[in-house]
Amino acid sequence: MESLSAVVLDGGHGSHARLPTKTISMVQMLLLNAVVCGIEIVACAGFTYIPPMLLKAGYSEENVGFLLGMGPLFGFLLVPIIGRASDRCYSPFGRRRPFIVALAIMLVFSLYLIPFGEYFASLVVGVSALSKKIGFISLTVGVVLLDFTTQASLTPCEALLNDASKDSEQNEKIFTVYSLMISSGGILGYALTAIDWTSTPLGEYFGGQEATIFSVLIIVFTSMLSATLMVAKEVPLSMVPVDISTISSTNHHSVPKQVIAHESGYESSGNSSEEGLPFSEQGILRGSRGRGYSESVDLRLRPLKRYCSLVTSYCFTKSRFLNNLVTCLRWLGRQLLPQQLVQLFKVPLVLKMLALADYCAWTAIMGFNIYYTDYVGQVVYGGNPNAPPMSVEGRAYDEGVRVASWGLLLHCICSAVFSFFIERLTESYGYKTTFSLGMVSFVFSMMGMVLIRHIYFVNLMAAVTGFAYSTITTIPFMLVSKYHADKKIYFADLPPALLCDTERGIGSDIAVLDWSYFLSQVIMTAAMGTIVHITGTIVSYMVTAGAMGILSIYYIGKIIENEQQARRCITSKSNQHIRFL
């Protein structure tokens, strides 16, 4: 794939700075987003069957809710660290792909654990009470792991898309395709669950609906992951900036200073970092890179080598394994965790305001997505989930859940359709106006569901919410990419040391948005039970979602979308800080 070189020329007098151009075809954009589509297929199809599987395994409804909240909680704690680590990754495989592959392996492992844990245990210990217990534990671990990986995997995928389109005119388009692929994944995921696999040859081979679904998901996800990995051609992140002024002085030439940028770990289409230099100095530059790199690494590793030698000598006199383990943990605790935690809370003002609006919008949409089928089953159809299966109320509830699934399918279809127009809407009306229109349509949809409880109208309102979903999966990432393209302006309130790309890369900033996404799930699932208990009605599901939608509209109005707003906002904050002091 042709890509923009990760080079910044700080040209002095006589500098010939020429940035190469790059284009990404629509086919390449679709393939780059293939893994995102696969993740959404797994999430939609898998979690359609997981709650019934947990109830059949013996979990109560209260424990099911608690278990389904564990994945977002782990994501809330770990995803910011994953995003920052991907910015600082010097793997030969690239920056984002190692994390995508690692999380994908855990995802596939969870897809095996959930339906086949008891089967694999029976092969080892035989069919017994122990194998059933191991199967129960495998189901529990698999559900939490699947919930975590399907959400955490999106962070490096989103950063990869930004790297692929960095400094090009296709940044907004690639995130529009991202929203389209997420919606398409939801459509395909719900379509897979609508098929009766038990009557097919695959169903007979795997032995049941759930086992067949999860086996198909493994094949589909692995295929889409492979497509993305083949197209995403990253190169290792350059470790040390190169100052050619010293080289130039020895050769009596006036050569502009070059700095190899840290941000774009994406493959270059040529040796653009050496463009504008004489041929002889290009050779000098290539040789100096290796020497400068090795000398810098030696200087950085010298204290570590001295420390490791002391640890080694000590381990020979004591228990080698135990002392080595303790020393490593203590070293990691001092060197890694404090710095990580400090950096996570150093968020620029523009990103804080975007994350707050993103959190309110996601809380509203999650309130709809999670509880919509239960709302239709109980309020629209008058069913009762705790009634006997063959009773009138029990059958009414099951019928309501089944029909409500069509509303979620229409929601995904409309989101996919609206995603085609997001880029044009943002160009015509701006980011804030488009985002606000999406959430306004969402609020009116929630009001319509509460006031008119006819199933056709309710499903129609569910379809309209697709507009809000397409905006929230597109516009925040467009804004983050815009902020990151000019950090000196948008991140002016941060210390200069944090503006370099390895200290604050796009992965860290995208992780902030994902942080708000996870927090919305954790708080919504934790608070909704209490809200329903206080109000005494299931209608509070949609009322709460609508109220959070109104709050999101207020905070969307405070989002920074251009340089003038950023300067004005940061200056106002600085003046307030001075008055306070």
C-alpha cells in the first residue's frame, strides 16, 4: 500500500521539504476495517446467546448482570494502558498489529471456551462432576474474556486507521468506512443468529445451535483478521531522532536538520526521509542512523545493565527463581506503573470536553441497546420474564424479545445507511451540528417509544436511532485525528515534553474515548437496576436513555472543532487559573 512517509523536515534556509502524497483505495479501506466488522459480528451474535447460556448454567439474573459488567470494567482499567503502550511499541511487527493479534488470540480462545469448555474437559478427565465444574468455570472465564476483547480490540484498530490515513485527505473517509463496517457487522451478526443451524449439516456436525454459531464466528473472525493483517503494512517505529547538522559540518555542506517523526508507524512508499539530500549524504545518513541508534541504546541501557548484573550476582547466592521474580516485579512497579498512571491523567482540555460529550452520548445509546428487548417484552407486549415458559405472560415476553430483535436489526441497517452521509454532513454543517442532530433524533425516538407503544412504531423509532449510532462511531474519532494532526494548537495546555509522539500518540487519545465508552456501560448497568427499583416501572429504561441524550446535546455544544475555538478556550482556562492563583 502506498503510504505517507513518517518524516518531518525542520528546514532552515534552502530546505527542500517535499511531503509525498498517498492515496488509499476504497478496497484497501474496507480490508483495513475488516477486523472491525469481524469483531462486531462476534459481539452481536455471541451476546445474543450468552445470557441464555449463563441462565441455563445456573446463574441468576442478578449474577448474569454482574458478570456482563466485568468485561467493560476490565476495559475501563486496561484499555488506556493498551493505547499508550501501542504508541510506544518498537516491535518489528509494527505498533498496532502486535496488540491486535494478541487480543484476537484471546478472543478466539474465548470463543472456544464458551461452548466447548466442558467437552474439552471431558476429554481430559472424563465425563464427571469435575468436567461439569470445569465447563462452568470455562463458560464464566470465556464470557468475561470475550466481552473484554471485543471492546478492547477496537482501540488499536482505530489507531491503525489513523496511522494509515495520517496527513492525507482521507482521514474522515476512513472513519466513515469504519462506522459502515461496524453497522454491517451488526447486520451480519444478527442475521447469523436468525438462522436455524440445528437443521443444517453444520448443526449436525457440531451438535447444537450454540456450538455451531460459535464455530462459524471463529471462522468468520479469523478470515477477516487475516485480511486486515495482510493489508496493514506497518514498519517498526523509529526510536531516535537524527540530527544531521553534525554530519553536515564534517562534510562542509549546508543540510537542513531532519527529524524522523515518531507518530506514523505506517509503511512508507519510498526513502522519503532522504529526499532533498545529495546522494553522497544519503549514504552518510544511512550509516549514521545505525551508529546513532546503537550509541543511544547503549547509553539508555547502561544503568539497566549495571542493575541487572547486581541482581544476577545476588540471585546466585540466594534462591535464583524467587529473587529474580521479586526483583522484576519491583523494577516494573517503579519504572512502569507510576509513569503510566501519571500520563493517563494528563489529558488536554479539548479531549476532556470531547470525552465528556462522548460519555453522555454512549450512556444514552447503551441504555437503549442493552434494555430495548426487555422494554418491548414487558411494556409493549405485557410479558413477564419470570413467568413459566408456557404461560401467557411467558410466551408474550418471548414474542416481544423476538420481535424487538428486528428493531435492533433495523437500527444497524439505518446506521449503515446514514454512515454514507456523515462525511458530507460534517463538511456542510460541521462536527458539532451533525453530532447534535444525531442525538436530537435519538431523544425524539426515546420520547416516541414511551408515548406510543405500538410495536411497529417502536421498531420504527429503533431504526431512527441508527443515525445517532453512526455519528457517535464516526465524529469523535474524526475530531481526535484533527486534534492530533496539530497538537501544538489543540494540546497547548500540556507540557511541551508530552507533545512528542512517543509520549502522547494517537493510541493514548483514542483510548480516552474508549475509556468513556467503557465507563458508560459500567455506570449504566450498575445504576439502572436501582433506577427501576425506585421508579417501579420498566419505562424508566427509555426515559433515562432520553435524559442522558439531552445531557449529551448540552456537552456536544462545548466541543472544540477548530483552531480559533481551541485558542480561545485554552486562553480562557489559563486566565482563570491565573486569577485563582
